[in-house]
Amino acid sequence: MPWKARTTMSLRLEFVKFALADASNIAALCRRFNISRKTGYKWIKRYRKQGYAGLADRYRRPKTSPNKTSDTVQKAILQVRKRHQAWGGRKIRKYLQNMGWQQVPAASTITAILKRSGCVDQCESLKHAAWQRFEADAPNDLWQMDYKGHFAVQQGRCHPLTVLDDHSRYSLGLEACSDEKTLTVQQRLTPIFQRYGLPQKMLMDNGPPWGSDKLHIFTPLTVWLIRQGIGIIHSRPFHPQTLGKGERFHRSFKAEVGQYCIGLSLKKCQQRFNIWRNVYNFKRPHEALDMQVPAERYQPSCRQYKDNLPDIEYAPDDQVRKVQQGGWISYQGKEYAVPKAFYGQRVAVRPTITDGLYSVYYCNQKIAQLNVKEQ
């Protein structure tokens, strides 16, 4: 299929940068960029010969074989984790080296293997991390999402929606929206997920459409995200520094492009957003990245977005309940409040180590807690 004309060069550059990175999956990238493999390999070949100039009908940078961790090493990693369930990537890596294993992968790779195998609860691990300065260990471990205010355009107002990878600062989405409604965000996020895959978790503030307030942090939008297997994290109220990387991105966006879009049409705003996003990702050195550009640290996620999902499967010991209208479930003959956003969904009730205290989960996200001794 042909490239979309409005961003031809930026799309080709983005595709090639991802394709030529270690462990890339060319076939999957072609599907995400809506081109054939023949077309994809053509641009790779031209870029290798002529660099960026080759993308104007020609590519550079040597293409390497995917550096995939062998099945034997992955099996050994999971066996160590099974024996030592509190060990993380660094401990497992050192242990395998001490045991005489050759070509042990990096600690971040081991952590990624543990995550893909379901050995790490992403949301719980982030809750125990310090809220001061932090950086996700790898691309797609955490995305930050926010709106950058709004400004007047020819018809109505423009609400810039931003999606940023925490580890690389790569701008995954910069969308000129006409409002901040759930459907609008979902429609803009879907093609982003289709192109870059799914993150392990997403961080956002407590405002709509992804939150109402501190006591009502779940909305139809966050329910949709959780159903895709994305852990939801909300920033602490009145602590914008939690979304510090997004705030810094917004400052650059406003200074370099946003202020020059006032009074334009939404279409023209999006065109300017696309041009600036390409410069930000591939050309603009970032001080927090030791003057690298975000594209040098980013790779698409291996977790693919799916339109049609299988039914949710909970553990055999889980007590499964259906959320009733108004936000409540019945357990042990009594009614307990749960977030209203999960109306109609099946949730699991699990005991905790505290007698009489139970946790309520939707997929892998904890959404409520029950105390049967209080009633």
C-alpha cells in the first residue's frame, strides 16, 4: 500500500530507524506502517546506500540480524526466577554469569523476559518505587499521556493530546484534537497502539477523560486501557512533577510550535505538529539523554494491539463477580462498592494476607479493596 502523502518523509524515516535497530521485526513493522514487506525492504536498501536523501525516492545504516535471546537462555532465566521469586534482572544476570553461562543478556533484557512471562506485576512494582526522579528501565515500560491545555483555532479550540515514552522521551503521539472526550482519545490512541504496540503501563493525571478525582480514578477510557493489558497509574494530586517528562515536553512544544498555531485550522495544526514531532524525535538533541535524540533510545513494543480480545480468564481460586449498575458487587451475602466505571464487567475477589481483607481485580489491575469485618 502507498504511504500517506502528508507525512511521507517522516513516516519513511521512522520506519527505517525502527527496522534497522537490533532485534527489529520487519514483517511486524510493515504491518504497523501499512506497507508491504517488499516496499519496506526497498526503503531499507535505499537508505543504506544514500542515507536520508534516499528516502525522497531512496536508505543507509547497516541492517543486522535480530539479536534474539535464545530459548535455552530464556528457559534458564525463568527457572532461576521460579526458584528465587524476589530476584530481579540484575541478580539473575549475575547469578547466571557466576554459574558459567556465556553471552548472558543485559539486566534490562532479562527484566523484559520476566515481564512477558507474567513474572512481574508492573503496577505493584511502580507503586513501591520512589516518586522522585525516575526513569523507566526500557522503552514501553511506561508511557505518559496528557493534554497540553487548549488554544483558539479557526473553528473552536485545539486540545493537543501528547503521548510520551518515559525511557526514551520519544513522542508517540501529538494529536490536534477538537475536544477532550473519551471517544476522541480512544480514536487517537488506537492508531498509536497499532503502530508502536502496547506499553506495560501508562501514567496520567487525575483529570478527565482518564480520571474524575482522587476517589474516582477509573473511567470508561481507563477500563478500555486495562482491558488491553495496560497498567494504569495516576499521578498524585497537586504533584505535576510526577509527569515531569511530559511537562518538559509541553514546554518545548509550546515554545517551538504551539504558540505559532493559534488561529489556524485543526488540519493545519496537525500538519505543523507532525513536522515538529519528526524534528523532536530524530533531530533535536535532548540534554537528559546525553545529547542523543529520542529515536536512538526507542523501539516499538512487542505487545501488539488487538481489536478483538478473548474473554478474561481469572485464576481458579478467584471469586468472580459481575459489577452491577451503580458500582457494587455481592460477596458473602453483602454488597460492596466498587468503581462505577466497571459496570457490567467481571471482576475477581482475592484474599490478602490480612484476615478479612480482600482485593478486587479487573484483569491484572487492582481496583478496590473489601473489608468484610466492617459490615
